[in-house]
Amino acid sequence: MATQTPDADTPDASLTADESFTATSSAGLTYPWGDFAPGQGQVHRIAEGISWARIPMPGSLGHINSWLLDDEDAAGAGYAVVDAGMLLKECSDAWKALFAGDLADLRVTRVLGTHLHPDHIGLAGWLCKRFETELWMTRGEWLTARMLITDVRDDVPPAYIAMQRAAGWGDDVLAEMGARGWGRFGKMVFEMPLSFRRMQAGDVLEMGKHRWDVVIGSGHSPEHACLLNAQSGVLVSGDQVLPRISSNVSVHLSEPDADPLGEWLDSIDRLLGLPGDLLVCPAHGEPFKGLHTRLRALRDEHHRRLDDVHAKLKETPLRAVDCFPLLFNRPIGGHNRDLATGEAIAHLNRLMADGRAQRTLTDGVYWYQAA
């Protein structure tokens, strides 16, 4: 799909956002603002040190929340932007409305990306350039983003086709995958700064009167940064904790034998060590309370999925694509096929890592059975 090369003032790309899969009920959560969300050009104060803006996007997600943290630097008071939206005119227009609206007299002191996905860092470079400020990320997210941005080629790598064949896709789907090209990531991200400021677990970011502790999760992405303000009782959770949907946890070509679901479940256990009464500020959906309730629901859902797949493997060998009815409550088609395949492999890799499954390669296809 053709895209227009953006300049510093007019980002644009004719691309849509990825989807996530519906999770278990978010029953037991409390939404202090109900289904309210800030409108165009508006910012809503939700706690000491943090305000909320909503950036619209196309696709099933419909938006990303941008969290504005009170900050100060040598030039004076301003705000730090956490997650900026995708490289889409719809998103940049929303920022321009904010700069003409509630943010007209304020400045950006720094830009933080919770993780590498384009709906989070797609406009980070644009904001950094506009305000001559720095980008803050974890090293794992930064390096992976840089790799994906530069990995542009005319043909789909044979290793990717082999991986999809191993998952169980037939020649018709493989031909379609091979025809769509490679390297879409860079088209969804404005040119990023050549350097960044590193965040890592245990760091404390001093922002004026407020301290934000960096809390790291993994599984959805390599080194996802959450931000905890213990004094205000706020957790900026990015995609690590969402109220109504479950973040995609996938195996990717760069590490086909990885165990991201194991990392995801370990991250849930660590996050359960945080106070349960925090106000959680997610990337998608509304701010909520009930952190422990939501974490347990996410954990238990994945364990149920693992048990369902394991029980079926006791009856018959399966390919990754055969697991879709056991894992997802929606049809799988071209728009969510890659995400579904990666997540199915993640569940199977977790079962193998746990000693509950094994696989054999037959004519290029992996068949899994109970161990």
C-alpha cells in the first residue's frame, strides 16, 4: 500500500492498527470515570502529577491513551508524554488539536515509550523533533524497534514462510504471505532520534514534585516499561495490563523457540506484588481500579487455554493452526492471522517448556502431542 513520506509537521500513513483478542470478563473492576474519555483538544486531570489525553486511531482498538506527566527541566515546567500514537494523520491531527487547545501554553519536556509497537512510538520521533527533546525507552524495546525499522526488503524472508508452513498454513496462504512484501514496521513510525535515554527496572524518574518508578514486564514485548507513582497511587501500565482485552503474546521470527507466554505469566506474578488499590492507566480502555483482580483474570485465562490445548493434545496431534478454536473466541482471517498464529505458537512453546508437550517435524510441518 502506497504511503506518503511525512515531514515534521504532517505525519501520514495509510495503515491500520493491529488488533488484540477479547479476554475474559473485566468484572470486579471499578472505573472511576465510567466510559468518559477526553475529547478533541482536551486533557483531563485524573490524579496528582498525571493528566489524560486520548488519541484516536482506526481499527478495532479505536484509540490510544496518552498520559501526560507533570515534569520540569532547565527551561521550566512542562509535561512528559507517555505513548504518542501511530504515524497516521488522524493521530497527528489529534496532537495539533491539543497544542491548539488544552496544551496550548505547555511544552513537552521528554517523550517516553512504554514499548516498541507503532501505536505507542509511531509519533515519538515527531514530538521529539517538534519540541527538541529526548526519547526515553528501555534498551530492549529501543534496539528491537531499530532492528524492525531497518529490516526492509523486497521479498518476504524464506525463513518466515518456513515458519508459517511449520505452523500448518497451506500453499495458498503461504503464496499470499509471500506476495505482500516485508518491512511494514518502518512505515508506521516517524523517523526516530538516533539516540535515546535508557529506562531500566528499578530506575526512579524524578519529575518535579513526583517520583515515577520504572517497573518492567515482558511477553507482549521484550522489555515493557510501566511507571509507578506510589505517592499518587497511580500505575501507567501501557499494554502490560489492559482492562477489557488481553494483549497479544506471540512468538516471532526473530526468536522462534522463545517462551513469551512464560515471560508474560512471570510478569503477572511480579505485578501482583504492587499495591492492589492503584489507579491503573492503560494504553487502551479507561482508567480503572482492581489491579489484582485483572491480573488474576489474565493469568487464569491463559492457564485455562493451556489446559484446553494440553487436553486436546492427549487425544490427537495438532498443528498450531488447529489450536485456534481452543484459544480464540472469534474467527481468524487475514486481518488477524499473523497475531493468532504467533499466539498459538506461544501457547505450544509454553507447554513444551513446561514438559507437557513435544513436537515432531513432518514435511516441514510441526505436529504437537502431549508429552
